[in-house]
Amino acid sequence: MTNQTLTPTEAATKAKIVEKLMKCFDYYKVNVENQDNVVNNISEALWDYFQKHSNSQLKERLEIYWTFEEHYLKVLKEYKEELKFVASMQEDLRKERAKFFGETLKVVSNTLKETQVPAEVQSKWIAELVSSYTQSLDLSDNLIQEKTAQSLENIKKEVEKTVKKSQE
């Protein structure tokens, strides 16, 4: 740690160690005769200090983590309505696709049969309808995907801001 920049926690820990050592040296008036006793007492004092404060970096990291998580939840809350909107659009599109293939296509097919349109015309017309409708649904799906990606990108940027702030 000699040539490194210390974090605030490391600097505080180092200052506490110096403080403990100074108190011990003042208290014991170190000389050759009591050196072993002083070393034992100092090591005990430092050991006690580390036992009480060894989690300081962990505490600092946890505080950063909780701050990050708190901000992340705020970002999600901020975009909650937008996320709901995108999810709703995706759900509506799935329902529309299912309804088209499950109901609408049957109704159109039955109507064509009832009006006695020739079978080859019916199949060609239904194939074109399915193709056209599928393209329309795919276009809608692409727009929803773009909106989703944009929303997620906005959330990601907000989270990255939080990470940068927490690392400063």
C-alpha cells in the first residue's frame, strides 16, 4: 500500500493503526527490556481492532451495491409505464395474430365457400390474405421490438450512469 492511492476506508484504517501504535508507544515507553511485552500488547491491540473493523471494505462495497440497486429500482419505476406499454403492445400483437389465424381466417374461408367462389380462387385469395396480414403483423412486431430495444437502451444508460457515480 506504500505507493498506492488509498480509498477513504483504507486511509481511515491506516490512520487508526497509526493512532493505536502511537498510544501504545506512549503508554509503554518502549526500550530493550520491555520490547517483547510491548510487541505482544501492540499486536493484541491491532488484532482487536482488525476483528472489530475488518468488514469496513465489505460495508463500503455493500453500501455502493445497495445505492446502485436502489437507483436501479428507481430507474425501473421511472420507465414502468413505458415497459408496461411495450409489454401490452406485444401481448396485443400476439392476441391479434392468434385471433386472425384462429377465427378471422375461418370466417373468411367460410364466406368464400358460401359465395361459391371457385376453390382455386379461394386458395389464392386466402394465401395472399395470409401473406399480407403476416407481413403487416411482422412490421408491427418489428416496430414493437425497436420500441422495446429503445426502452431497454434508455434503462441501460441510466444504470451505467449509476455505476459511474458509485465508482467515483
